[in-house]
Amino acid sequence: TLVRSVDFVAGAVSMETLPTRMLPEVCFIGRSNVGKSSLLNMVCNRKDLAYVSKRPGKTQQFNYFLVNDKTKSAFYMVDVPGVGYAKVPLAEKSKWASFFESYLAQRSSLKVVFHLIDSRHGPLAQDLMTMEAMRASLRPGVQYVIILTKADKKDGKVSPSLKQQVADALDAHQLKETTPVLVTSAVNRLGRDEVWRYLRLAVIK
Ligand code: GDP
């Protein structure tokens, strides 16, 4: 699929500040350093998407990228920072978590949630929190997809035991049957077509 344009259009910090122009959207969630920017660049064939702040310790926002504006297949890609993982005060974290849960439950244009997990580490405590948020809050009909990143560091193969850990974590949240697990590398572009297979759910009206 051709990405003709991709523009940073908004940063949202609450339900009230989400873009009001409704287009289908997909979001990418994952801990910082999981490889999210690299994956977004790979998917869009870009080198450096116009990123605003990536400062650690700062309260981060949902970053909205508008893909293929002024075409029939325009959609948003939303970069969601790891919820509650940033070094921010507890009150800030719970505000963030409730925004995220409201977003999962209420954003009617949301089509796909991609959850990035580092293939070297497997699901960490934060990832289990994210799965729990999916189980508890994700609107029915929204596709949830796990992406295991940086597979080149494992020679392109994710170990069976790590895959099992992911399957077990999904199973513990009643998500196993419905959640595909993709393997990617931004270094050698592994998995790009599989990611697009699910991105297309947002493109096709
Ligand atoms: P973000 O914080 O989740 O946006 O992560 P970045 O995309 O900035 O990546 C964090 C670090 O991991 C950087 O040093 C990247 O070069 C590296 N990285 C990201 N994706 C890959 C990958 O697929 N393979 C390898 N080997 N390194 C990666």
C-alpha cells in the first residue's frame, strides 16, 4: 500500500482534545524504547516522521499522524505512549490510565490496536497492564494485534518459549483466540506486509 503523505496533525491529552475530524484510526501502544517510532517509519516508508517531543519524564500525548490526506483512504495512525510507564506522578498516571480506557471504550473510529512488545524481553508488567486494559475496556469489534519487535536481534526468530509467554499472557486475559501475534524488524523490514494486512482494516471503508 502506498503512503502518499503522512503528517503530524495533533497531540491529545484527554478525550476532549482528540481530533474532531473523524477518520478511521489505528493506534500503536508500547513502552518507550520498544521500537515504536522505528516501526511507524518502516510502515510509512519514512526515515524520520515529524516527531514532536520524545523527552523522557515528560507527560506524553497521543500523537496523531494523518496518512494519505485528501484521498478516499485517509486514516489516522496514533502513537500512544506506554500508559502509566513514564516517570510521572501517580495522580498523573491514573488520569492517563482513565483517558486510555475511555479511548479504548469510546473512540468509535478506532479500528485496530497494535501492541508492541520487545521480542527480547517478552511481556513485562506494563504489557500485562495493557492486556488487562484491552480485556476490560476495548470496544467489541476492534482488532487487537500483538507485534513482537526487533526480531533481527534474535536472527529473525522469536524463541518458542517467548511466543508461549505471549500466548499464555493473552490466554490469561481471554484474548488468545482473537489476537494475532506478528513478528517485525525495522532493521530488515520483516513483517511489514503482515502489519499492513491489519492496517488495511482501517483503510477499507
Ligand atoms: P520507541 O521509543 O518505542 O519509539 O523506540 P525507537 O523506535 O526509538 O527504538 C528504540 C531503539 O531500538 C533505537 O535505538 C532503535 O534503533 C532500536 N530499534 C528499533 N527497532 C529496531 C529493530 O527492529 N531492530 C533493532 N536491532 N533495533 C531496533
